[in-house]
Amino acid sequence: MLELNQIYKVFNEGTPDEKIALNQISLQVQQGDFVTVIGSNGAGKSTLFNIIAGRLFADHGSVTIDGTDVSGLPEHKRSKYIGRVFQDPMAGTSPTLTIEENLAIAYARVQRRSLRPGVTARRRLFFKAKLETLGLGLENRLQAKVGLLSGGERQALSLLMATFTDPKILLLDEHTAALDPSRAELVTNLTKTLVENGKLTTIMITHNMQQAVDLGNKLVMMDSGKIIYEAGEETKKNLKVQDLLNEFTKMKTNGELSDRTLLV
């Protein structure tokens, strides 16, 4: 489904500020996989997502989605394959537009362009049905400006917008990190439901080790632009936070990691 082959990305090459963000990253994600990604700030997680999404291009290596090499496609052309939810609840939606207008824009991502109205009676019924699945009453507020919603409501809406067109790949970029605990739990539960019901191929960045262990069927740990640990499906079934801490301790003892790698 998604194949990253020897992805290499460097910033400020040839200057004193040169930084290798990704160093020969290779990863295969099969259809229906839910991969959680952990690592410290600067490990390369967001750069990896930006290269998958087409916001950045790799200096070397390739990105293949569903058998198609998309390495040279810009972000707007990859959007038909990819849904993404960002950490900031203010990102991913337009605050000055209504809920139904935001949904119409997301829906049009995979539709042929035309001069027909973006919100039709039939489409409005479809939007209402999808919003009902969130359990937040947003189906009764279609005309409300998105900027008036709470952070949790906006993030739930962003999640719905990213998933209801059945993307090939769903990227969740620390999408619960900016929420209070109760709203974070709500969005986490919605994530599990939407991913499972839609059988969506998903990659989720998180700083929460417990969340990384609880969600998904595979896990990847990154440090200094490299994948330093992978837990496959069988390992992940019984994986605990202490197991990750043990892996960290083992690699640190061998001189492979620095203290800043560890997350809580």
C-alpha cells in the first residue's frame, strides 16, 4: 500500500546548520495497517509525513502509494490519496466557512471538478449522516462557522473530513496532543472507530508511549532521522510501555541513543 524506499532528506546542506532529517528510511505499510510512530523532537517524524504527503520532496529515495510512484507529485496532486490531521485544531479547516462548506471542500477532493453547487440537498443529508457518527451534535449545526467550535470539536471535524472520502493513506500528526485530556480521549476513541470501520491504512505520530502501544497493529520508533526499532503485528499484540523502555535502555547502553530519545 505505502512503500518508502531509502528516503534521504537534508536541510541547509553544506552550511554550518546542515541537518540530516531522514537518513535512508525504508518502510512498508500494508493495506489496513495502523502504524504508530514515536520519537523525540527532531527525530524526523514530521519530515517523514511531509515527504509522504508531498509537502516536501526527498533528496533521494521514492514514495509509492498503492503501486503508483508519487515521489514527484506535489501535495495537491497527492491529496486524492492522502487524508491528514494536524496537531493544531486550527489547521486543516477554514474557520470562516461553515461546517457544511468545509465538508464540501473535503468531499470535492476526490470528485471531478464542475460548476455545480458544492452543497446540494443530497450532499447535505450525506454530511449529516457522517456527522452523526461523531456523537457531538454537529449534524444540527451545519451552518455554524467552524471558528466557533471548540478545539475538540474542530479536531473531530478534521478527522471526519480526512476520512470520509476513504483515502489510501491517513496521516495523523499528533492530532490529540493539543487537546485537554477529556477531548483527547474523545478524539482517540473516534480515531479507533473511524479507522476500524473504514479499514483505513493509517500512520499516527504520537509523543504518548501508552497511546502508541494501545493503538494500531504496528509500531515504529525513530531517532536522528532513522528507524531504530520496529514492532510487527505479533510483537505489538503484547507490547507494553515497559518493553519500549527496556528497548531504549538496551540501545542507550550500547551507545546507540542519547537521553533525549526517551518520551513520556
